[in-house]
Amino acid sequence: MSLERQRLIWVIVFLVMVLSAFIVPFTPLMSNLTKFYGAFLFWSIFALVVIIFLGMITARWKDDQDER
Amino acid sequence: MSASTVYIALFIYFILGSIVARQAGRKLGGGVNEFFLASRSLGGIVAALTYSATTYSAFMLVGLAGFSYIGGVGALGFELIYLSGLVLVAFFGPRFWLVGQRYNYLTPTEMLGDRYESKAVAAVSAVAAVIFLIPYSAVQLIGIGALLEGISGGDIPYLAGVGIAAFIAVYWTWTGGLKAVAWTDSLQAAVMLVVAVLSVVLIAYRGFGGFGGMFAGLESEYPAWLTVPGPGFFNINTFVGLTLPWFFFSLSNPQVSQRLFVPRSLGQMRIMVMGFLVFGFIYTLVSILWGFSARLLIPELAIADNATPVLLGLEIIPAGVALLVMLGICAAAVSTVNSIILTLSSMICRDVFKNSRKPNDENRELLVGKIFVPIFTVIIVAFATIRLDLIAALSVASSAGLLVMVPALIGAFFWKRGTAPAVLASVVVGGLAATILQYSGLKPLGYWPGVWSGLIATVLFIGVSLFTRPPEKKATEFISYLQEELGRKKII
């Protein structure tokens, strides 16, 4: 897959994720869920998934190819 | 807590930090790159810690804890969406780093000026950063002054707190430039994280019998605090208005985007990014839980920002731990302020002073930059002393105001059609809009200043670009170089 295509896919993935972080907790289902496993858990998992995805994207940033 | 105990703790903290700063600054060379960018040679762990300490200020354990005290879990969403904004570094980090190496850029605003072939772009962007970041820094010092005054029962005068924090910040910066700042930041980041985690575990277990008990308490006594809009503070407009500008923080704030020039390799930059994400995730959770604890233990506070100082005075927190938390908050503020001072000084010497003189003399440029370190410190202290309403407004407006740089930055890397007049229009008009809206308290159509400033800057950047002439040769060279290098390294 070309780099441009990979970039586009990641942009779409993050766009969907970030938009969901703005929208989902405000939906009626979650805004009435007064429990630990409501918005608190949702945002925590959202952040952990972002961290894992960023770990995947940055895996190609290497030392050996760019020594100064 | 007695004033003498606080003074002794601060003195020990200052001495330890000064030893670190001296060691770090020992082999400092004489150039601007050495002083302001640590010779572009930071290792990943130090870079991660300085990035964390610079990003996270006294706002976290005071302001964010206050947000969760008054508005509930929305504060967590706000701060974690900010953290997810690091996705911008995943795209822009290697690009900043590569062009930084190739063109020897010292500041992000110098990069903008060169890319758009306009000294005015560099100078105006630098001045905009100064206008928004000085009040933001002053608020950090105001926070320390108020904290020390509060924790000592008024025995430590407000001005003494402000003065001590400013002195520590300027002394370490002056001692060894970014090397000293990065290493003292690392020490401070470690203090911030360790004491924050320790204190929240202590509060949870001594106050509620564990985290389960804390959440059970919230579910039964303050169930709305576990939802948005919940108690009402985080309605959707407020939430978007606060969060949107902060999502772009890693690009819009030069004191952090300048950090993208300093890792010694892309591999080390990866460690910086991932290390920061882990730090940020933990520190955010701790700050939110701190606010929740205050909600359960001291529900009657009139001012949410007092949640932390009052919580520190409760018996469930041993005096030694309270003292450490106080130091952790001071460290968070000092590490943010000294990084901002250093970045602003580098912008003045490179983007304003050097641009206006010929021939260029690096020694003189460095001297100007170093002189501005104490000058900016004095200005920040003066702002903290007078405590004008405008300072608070400008500080809040900083994220909305700096957001106006983002279209120009994105355009620099991805849009050959962008032009210098468009950058100037978007930064000046967008910045003015952010300031006026924030100061007047106006929210047209219910939207916050950050939404409007971002929108205005974007529309102006695109619109004006279409009617003016782009720097075609430079744009092609700049973007083609990046495509080639990124393609070779298989980086998206």
C-alpha cells in the first residue's frame, strides 16, 4: 500500500475516533449512565487506543536511518 | 503548614535543581543552537520528560482538578482529547525534525518565515506568540503565589511566592539554556508524577478505602458527575469551545513544537512521543481523581480552584505528602514558565532581531536571546503582580489565540498554494478576534472564542492565498524534499 494511502487511512481512523470522543459521551445512552463504566471508562479506553495506534504509526521512526 | 517548612522545602528543591542545571550546562558550546536547542541532541527519555513538564503546568492539579470538582467527568474528556492531539505530532513531528535538520531552523516561526519567504511572517508570528504566552506564564506565577500564600495561612506573602518561582525559572534557564531546562524539567517531571500518584493513592485508600470506594461514593452521592453534561458545566458548547483549541496545542504552542527540533534522531523522537503519552495519561487520571476526591470530601467550596489547596490541608494527607504535592505543583509551573521564556527569547533573537540586521553575527544574536531571558521574566513577574483582568482573559485566550498559527503550519507542509499575506491575515485577524471575544465575553451563536478564531484563521488563510502569489519555488523544494525523505524512510 502506498504511503499516501496509508496516511489517508490513518487520518480517517483518527478523525472518526476523535469525533466519537466528542459525540458518544453526549448521546442519551451514555449521558444517563451514572456509573464508572460510562463516560469515564469510554474516554480512558479512547486514550489507550490512541496511544496504541500512535505506537504503531511511530514504529517506523528509527535511529539507524537518520544518524546525524 | 509553617512558612519556614515551605521555605526550606523550596530551598532544597532549588539547590537540587541548580546542581542538575550546572551539570547539564557544563559543556555548553557558544552558539544559538547549543543554547536554545541543546545542539539538537537530546535523548528520547529526557526529551519525553521535558516535553511532559513543559506541557503540563500548575493547571493540572489546580485548574483541571477544579474542573472535575465543579463539572465532573467532562474534565477527563477535555484533557484526554487534548492528549489525543498528539496524533498531530505523528504526522508533523518527523516533518518538523527533517526540515529543522536541513534548514537549521531555530524556531517554528523561523520555519514559517522561510517557507513562505517572508520575514514579516516570522516576526509577526513571533510577536503573536509573545502576546499570548506572557499572560499564560504570568498566570502560572499567580498560581504559585496564591498556592504558597494559601498553604502557609498567609505567612508567605503572595509576591514572595511569585518572586521565588520566577527566580528559580530564570536562574536555571540562564545557567545552561535548553540543556539545563531539559534536565531540570526531567527532575521536575519525575517529582510531579511520583507525588501525584502517591498522593491520589493515599487519598483513595485513606479517604474511601480504595478507588472502588471513591467511585461508589460518586455513584451514590454525585451520580451526575460521572456524565456529561452532568452537573451542567460541560454542556456541549463549553466542551467543544474548551477542547478544540487544546487539541491543536502540540502544533500551535511554540514552546512544545520547538521540541520537535531537538531529539537527536527520529528513533529518539518516538521515545519522546510515547513517553509523553504515558506520562500524560497517568497525570490526567490523577488530576481528575484528585478533583473527584475533593468533591466527596469537601463539597461546599465556593471556588473550584481552591479544591487542591483545601484538600492538602485535610488530615488524611500527611503533612510530608502535602509538602511534596505543593513542590510538585511548583515544579509543574516553573518547568512550563522557563521553557516558555527560553522559546520566546529564541524567537526574539532569531525572528525579530536577526531579521532586522545585516550582517548576521551569531554571538550578538545569542547575546540578545540571553538578555531577553531575564527581560521576559521581569515582564511576566510584572504581569503577575498587577493581576489585571486582561491577563486572565489573555491567558485563557492563549489557546484560542495560538490556534490561528495552525492553518499556516499545516499549509507549510501540505499546500503549495499558501502565501505570506494569507499567513499574516490569518494570524493578525484571528488573534485579534480571539482576544476581543475573550475579553468581551461574547460568544456569537453560542460558540467559544477558540471555535471562531480557528474558523476565521482557516477561512482567511485559504481565501487570501487564492488571491495572492505563492512562493512557488520554495514551496516545491520544501515539500519535495520532505516527500523524498519520508518516502525513503517509509514514514507516512
